[in-house]
Amino acid sequence: MTRRIVFVTGGAGFIGSNIVAKLAEDTSLDVVVCDRLHEAELGKWRNIAKAPIGDFVAPDAMFDWLERRWRDVELVVHMGAVSSTTEPDADKIIHTNFTLSRDLFRWCADRQRKLIYASSAATYGDVADFQDHDDVDSLAALRPLNTYGWSKALFDLFAARQAARAYAPPQWVGLKFFNVYGPNEEHKHSMKSVASQIWPQVRDGHSVQLFKSYRDGVPDGGQMRDFVYVRDVADVIAWLSKNEQVNGIYNLGSGTARTFEDLAKAVFAAAGRPAQIEFTPMPPAIRDKYQYFTQAHMERLRAAGYNQPMTGLEEGVADYVGAYLSQPDHYR
């Protein structure tokens, strides 16, 4: 009997583990996780403890494993990355986010296996219009503000150029994630979503701190982001896995920009507490590289056929708080 395998890199991480849980609902699939778990005390293993995974592969063994099992692999979902926007080691970032991604793209092209991978809204840099044009010229014109964004933009451009040369997997999709939040981000510490970071203060009846604004016309806490619930991200990828005619690079957000103050108020409301918000200075190191507005244009993904509604901020935060953050078991 032929096994159907989906291979998920970064599958024990925040977004990756939610994708694993969603895909594992299809009992005809073996969902294989490729990741590092690090120290047991960090609890990253808990992200996949409830999922019936088919195998667990160390990143260093990834290509050997794929080469042995390539006939059974239908799809590679590539979520593995250095995701910290403040990581100081540029060589580490480019090796993980570009070089390994490039090699995996080539493997999928050579073996004619589908590839869905994580890009980022950080590729856009400081722009006002987040339109997901994926032609080579448009991708080459982007100017990210940090090394992380550049590494993701570099791979997007590589993938688009290879596809233009007719050297690509049978399906290849890059997803520019906006501000994703939801369960299984406990291990991310300072890189967790703001909703997760402020939850202990909200739970304990304290005030929370948001960054002051350093831009005219933007009030403190008025910086805006497109907050997307991780459940929606997993749903989109599950849909893409069944619609291999969809190719290219697409935005993945809610399609609506909301302020950090809106987000904080939603967490307080989900906890049944009055909002108590204070404002703190933004660290000087990030002030010049800080995005004050992001909002995903979602028209191209809709035109490709994805028609499920995206979760609104208040609904998503209420689910996150009620089903996970406020429970003894925070994990999906």
C-alpha cells in the first residue's frame, strides 16, 4: 500500500505545529515533522504531542530522509526558518532562510513534488501598499528593512525566477504571513504575539504596556497590523494542498489592519476585565526600522478560489484566550 506523506519542516514550531495538526485530520496522510526540539523544559515538543505524526526527522537528516522516501512524499510544507527579526547573525539567517530553502526548492523541482513555503510581510519593507504582485520585476523592487525580511525576499525572487525558467515543482506557493497569533507559541518567548505576551498581566488584573508612537499622526498604541489567527493559516495551507493548480506568491493575512490598542482591548474583553493600557518608549534600536502599518491585499488568493472567511480580531482573540491561554493546557 502506497503511503501518502506530507513533510513539514519547522513542524514543531508555532505555525508549523498548527499546520501539522490540521493536516493530520486527514487520516489518509502521514504527516512527518522535521525540526529541532531543543531543551525539553522549553516545551516545544508539546506543540506536536497531540498530533499523530508519521515520523520525526532532524534537520541535518532532511535530505537523506527525503531521498529515501521521495516516492511517497506528495507535498513539502516548508516552515522552518530563523524567524527573529533581531537575530544578529546574518550568516545564520541567510543559510537557513535562503540556502536551505533554495536547495529544497531544487529537490522538489527535480523530484516533481509540491512545495508550499513561508514567506513574510517583512519582505515589503516600509511601504503603504501591500499588494502581492509576484512577477520578477515587482519582487526585485522590494526593499525590506532587516536581514530577516531580505532573506525571505531573496528566496521569493529565486523561486519566481526559477518558475519563469520552467524549472519549478508541479505546485509551488509562497505565503507572505502577516502578524500571526494563536496557540503553540509559548516557546517563542520575546517573539510571541503581543496577545500572548500581555496575557499574564491581563489575567492577573494588571495594566499592560504598548509602544509609544514616534510618527506624526499616529497615536501611542495606534500602530496598525494585519493580525491573522493561526487557524486561518492552517486552513489556507490545507486548501492549497488539495488545489495544486494554484501557484505563485500570495499574501496571507486577515485583510484588515487593526491597532495594537485594539488587540490589547480584545484580550481584556476576552478575560472579562476593563482595559488598562500604558505606553512605554520603543527601544531606539528598532525605531528606524519599525513598520507602522501593514494590511494584506487578499484579492489574489480569493481569485485563486479560496473563499472561507478570515477570523475577525475579537473572535480570534476570544478563541485564543478562552480555549488556550486561560486553560491549564495551552496547546492545540
